Amino acid sequence: MNEDLLGYNEMVEQAMRSVVRKALERAAKGGLPGNHHFYITFRTDHPDVMIPRRLAEQYQEEMTIVLQHQFWGLQPDDEGFDVELSFNRRHEHLRIPYAALITFADPSVNFGLQFHVEVEDDDHIVAHTAEAASDEKGPGRGDMEIAENSDDTPISDDDADGDDDDPAENGGNVVTLDFTRKK
């Protein structure tokens, strides 16, 4: 096989990350129209990710957030984005660089992107893609730790309204978000 001296894979990755940036810019300006919502999976161990310590301890490698109804201060820039989300009724600030993204999806229109992520792990670089993890976790699951309840069905807006149960106690890696759309 010939060596890619032009760097096509890198160009494609950059183009896909610019799609995410543009979608976030539109959401930051006018909110999310219609039923649009974003599932964003990212590497929590990426050196430029800034999340609260308790979330980093709970999600040591990756986490999926949902931008749907309740998010504040969404500020995308050329390198990544800042957003404030509610976790168990506590507002938390997150800074996520585009280089840490594993997947970006808008299920309302059946749109999704998968990224190749490299994170330095002591003396070597660990390459991580959503496809590689789907082999480990079963078909179609990828690396997404989508907010789910203990019986493996997605949490609806009605389920997220007042349940103070700690997801870790229920046996799953679950990100609980309170949902209300910012208008």
C-alpha cells in the first residue's frame, strides 16, 4: 500500500470537526431548532479537556453529553467549545476540544460522525476510534455511554425530572442530565 503523503485522513478529520463546530455555532446563536439534539462523546483523559474532578473520576476515559433542552453558555471557538450543563441539578462548566471528540450525532436527522482520537498515555500514544470500541462492547454500541437507566432503555425527559438516584449505584456508567431547552 502506498503512503499517504498528502494527509487525506487528517484533512477529512479536520473537515468533520469543522462540521461539529458549525453545528455548535448555529446552536449557540439560535438554540436548537425543531427536534435537533446532539450526542457528543469525548475522551475525558485528553489533556485539554476541562471537566469537574468528580466527573473525571467517574468517567476516566470517555463520556457522552447530550445538548438538547438544558444547556447554557455554549461557546464554540476554533479549538473546541465551552458549555454549562446540569448534572444531578448542579451546573457544571465543561471545556471540550474538538481533538477529544470520538462521536458526534444528531439522532433527530439520523446524522453521525466518528473520529480518530489519539491520547498520550505515559510513554506511548493510544489511538481510539468508535469502531474499535464497538468490537469490545458489542455491535453498534461504539464508545457511547449514552444516558440510560438501569434497564438499558434511554432516559426520556420525563425520567430525568427529579430522580436523585446515583447512577453508579445502579450498576451503570450513566451521565444524568436535567433537560430544559434554552431559548
